[in-house]
Amino acid sequence: MKEIQRILSFMRRAVDDYGMIADGDRIAVGISGGKDSLTLLTGLSELRRFYPHPFTLVGVTVDMGFPGSDFGAIAEFCRERDILYHVERTDIAKIIFEERKEPNPCSLCARMRRGVLHGAAKELGCNKVALGHHFDDAVETFMLNLFFEGRLGCFSPVTYLSNRDLTMIRPLLYAKEKDVEYFVRRNPLPIVESLCPEDKHTERESMKALLRTLERKNPGLRHRIFHAMCEGRIDGFCPSGRLPE
């Protein structure tokens, strides 16, 4: 696949820096159908061919229950790469938008999806779950926590969930969103468009726009924020975790 080497270089360094993958891991890859999760799946599929610690992959999609959802193309994509694929059907969309009529549904939705994903991963015999968060997601999350919660924090590169006996890993941590977008433009990934009515209307989208504006006036701002997160060891980030050129 075109441009996979750049994605793999970011992924390999993150996996090595944070010890994300060990011998015999069975990794559930959370697949929403978006560009990030499918790039993650593709990268891990290629990485397993040469990584010194052998591991297996299972693709897992949490079906929110929106009418018209179709993950058939993703299933075929996984079959071609000899990856077991599982769709966990839920009524999350109905619960949030019809029954509860949540005015701010994103937080509850994320918690419910995480719970379903973790449960499916355990049932499928996985000990780790890989998520498609990348470099820009980390910076945006840090800034969202600072602006809206008044705290210095982010998701962790590696998180052990003792209540589930699962480890969460984020192998795309060093890949920038523009690298993911470039990869997707040059490769026919089976992207499934989100059917959520809140898509593109979240606080995260507003933060993306703010950072773009600030970056134009202060080139390299995102890199400096990420560097500060690493130097400050925010939520498991470490000084060795600096973005490659």
C-alpha cells in the first residue's frame, strides 16, 4: 500500500517507546469505520508481519444502532488480511437520542461505547485494545481538559484497566492527522461515514478550529504543546516520546 512506510515509522516508534506490544498479545482493534481506526488496523496488520514480538489482531466494531449502518466492506477488508472481525450490535443511539434525549450526548455515548468495546474484547479472548488516537487527538484532548475542566491531563499512551484486566494502547500516537489523511487519500480504505447527528458539531471540532487559527500565527504550536506534555510526564507521556521529524 502507498505511503504505509511513513505510518509504520510513527507506529513502530510509539509501540517501542511505550512497550505497547508483547509476545503473544491478542489485540482488539476498535474500528469505528473512520479514517483513523482503519489506518490503525492497516498499520498493525503490516506491523505484525515483521515485528519481533508476534501478536494477533481482532477487529471490533460497536454498532451504535443507527438505521442504515453497513460494515460489510470492513468485514471484507478484514477477510482479505486474515483478521477476525466482529460487530457488536447495540441500541446506544436509541437510548441516547430517543429514550434519554441527551442534550449533550457525547460523554455518555463515549462511556457506553467503551464499555461495550471492552466487554467484546474480553469475550473474544483479547488482552489489549488498540485505539486510533493520533498526535493531534492528544494535543486537542490536553487543550480541552485545560479549557473546560481546568486541569492538566490527557488520555494515556498505555492504560491498564484492572477491573477488566485489559490494556489500552494507542499506536498512532506519533502520527499527525495530515499523515493519516494523506494515507487515506492514496489508499482505498472502506470508510464508513458517521451517521451520528452530533458529528462535526462537538467541542473537539471547535478546539481543532482554534488550534488551526493559533498555529497560523504560531507555527509549530502543536509540536511544542506535545513536547511540553512529554517533558511534564502528563498521564504517562514520557520525555523519550518526542515526535519524529
